[in-house]
Amino acid sequence: MESESVTTPFGRRPMSLAMLLKQRRGETIEAGTKRNKWKLFRSVCEARARLDVTDRALTVLDALLTFFPDDELSCERGLIVFPSNAQLCLRARGMAAATLRRHLAVLVEAGLISRKDSPNGKRYVRRGKEGSIAEAYGFSLAPLLARAHEIEAIAAGIAADRQMLRGMKERLTICRRDIAKLISAAIEETVPGDWEHVSSILDGLLQRIPRTATLENLPPILEELETIRLNVINTLESQEKHQRASTNESRIERHIQNSNPESTSESEPGLETVQEANRDPEPSSGLERRKAGVDGNGSRTTARTNAGELKSLPLGMVVQACPDIVDYGPGGRIASWRDLMTATILVHSMLGVSPSAYEEAASVMGPENAAVVMACILQRGGCINSAGGYLRDLTRRAKRGEFALGPMLMALLRTKDRFKVGLEEGCRKVNFGKEPGAPARQNGVR
């Protein structure tokens, strides 16, 4: 242990083992670590609750960062700032001196800064002959830089949780609206069913929604609501099919066969039936499905609409097609959609995608689909000049219903398979992996 890097506090403040360990951990900075101080400060603000610091303490940290001369924190310039309490109070929006000292202690306790006290407890700097700083006493920002990766990971996780929670709230609102309106439609059209009981179940679920929704208490309620919505839709669709069958039986005697070979009226109903059977159940109401085939093009319009919708894909397929995203996941792995969204928040900052572009993509495509798109952009990073512009273009196409994730992932999988086949073929040609001393082939050279 280097004793020069350990500073005991001045005056009556005691030294403790925890303080010593925090100093040593704060001074352990990986070589070449650099961060923009304001971007890092925004990450600290995002992770404030996990770091156990108050908003007033962040005001003091903001004031301390203004005394660092460069925008980039690095070890080359030194990380000691030495303002007086009077100057700190001014830059901390006129904070009182006693309040300033209390929040400085909070920052030290949280491990974001450390003290480097001089022999007399004052903060000052000693310069060399060329005017460079030879020795400085004050507050060290080294702990903040040393924990930069940890702080950014915490901030990315919190942002991903907030985005996922916002998506759940939107789904819950839409699901609640769908159930209420479908029940009203069923009652008005006298569809058989115990709709009063379903309404009472819905009211009971809505009363269980907590005032402060979290990722732990909201998913079970959302799952029950989606189950109720699916049951209501199935009931309405079965009633519609029954009515349609009854109508066809009553009119079978008046059916007239059209012998015109150029007419497509005979084949279109069959095609529409096949498409309805193959179509995945959607969370929209049955009434909207009945309106899908009203226009003149019939099933073709429905097919075009479904072709533009974004479908959720298996997470395993995403990881297989985009293996580079795994390096940015928590702990170097992607085990859930939450891990994927956490990783892509780091990736979109690294690729230069603005937060507004990513948020717009998440609102249009959904948080999970936007995360998959970012993983694909990372995998094809060498072929894309502007990741932000490419994402905005995909978002515009998704708004028009002209973008699907499946072909993008399948293209990446095919590229990966072709590379693997080419590598195996090359290995076979050069007899790759032959044991030393093994006999050569009959037509080869020993």
C-alpha cells in the first residue's frame, strides 16, 4: 500500500477503516479512463436514489465540478479542486456555510469525492517553476471517475426500468379501455353472457392498482386484465361466427353460382378465411377486426395492414443474430428483455444516437422492439454511417407500417451462417486442426 495516497482528516474528525477503504477504492482508476464531467454528472443525477445522495448534495457536486478547468475528467490533469467555502457557497446558489459542510460530508460518505487535507486544513495549491501544479489540497474527484462505469450502469438500469414501467402503464390503460368498451358493445347488441359479473371483476382489478406502480406490483394485474380482454374478444367472435353461419344456412336455397371464370368473388372469401385462421390473436377488439374487411379490397387490405405491424420476437433469436450486444448487458450477459433494454441504453449513447431519437423509436415500435433495432444497428455498425439517422428512418417507416423486424434479424442470421460455412470449408481445404505427426493424406505432401 502506498502511504502517499492515504490522507487522514484534519482536526477532530476521526479516521476509520471504512474511510481508508473508500480512499483506496476511489484512487483505483483504470488506465485511460476519461469521462465528460457533465455527462457523468447527469448519470449521477439519474442514479441519485441508488447512490444515497440528496438533491442538495448534487447541487454541491455541480459547484465542485465547475472548479475543474476541463470538460473531460482524466488523471493526466489531476483531479483535485481547491475552492474556498465562500466561493463554493456562491456557486451552490447561495447555500449557507453550515449546509454546505453537511452536504460535502454526504458526498464523501457516498464515495463520490474524497478529502485531501493540507497540514493546516486549508485548501490551496503549490505550483512549480513552470507554473504547473506541483501539489494541491482540497477535494479529489478521483472517486467519481473511478466509479464512472458503475454509475453509468446504474443510471442505464433505472432508465430502462422507467421506460418498461411507462410501457406497462400504457398497455394497462389500453387494456382497461378495450374491456370497458367491448362489454358495453356486448350489452348493447344483446350478446349472451354474464357481463355484469365481468364488469365486477374488472372493477375489482382496477381497485387493486396501487397508487405508486412499480415493476413488481403492476405485471400481475396487467396479466389478469389481458386474460379478461382475450376472453371477452373470444366470446364476441364466437357469437359473430355463429350469426354468420346461421345467416348462410338461411340463404343457401337462394345461392346462385357465378360461372364467369374471370370473377374473383368466389375465391376471395376463402382466402380471407385462411388468413383469419393463420392470424395471431391481437390485443385489439373484435369490433375493429370486423371493420377490417369492409373496404373494396377485402382481404388484400387486411394482409397489407398486418404486414406492417411489428411482432415481438424470441429473445434467444435476437441474441443469436446480434451477439455483440451481450458484451454490454449487466454482468456480460442478456438473460431477459430488461437486460437487453439496459444494454441498448448504453449502446445508443456510444453510437451517438440522441435520446430523443431513441425515445421516439421506443414510443412508435415499443420498448422491446426498439431495443432489438439498436442491437441490430450495433451488429451492423461497420455498414452504417449514421446510427441516429438510420434509426430515425426506421422509425418513420414503422409509423407508415412499412417496417418489420423479422427480415432484419433473418438477414443477420443468414450472414452469420454463411460466414460459418465459409470458415468450415476453408478449414477442410487446408486440413485445419491436424494433429502434429499425423500421417499425411495419400495425395498430399509429407
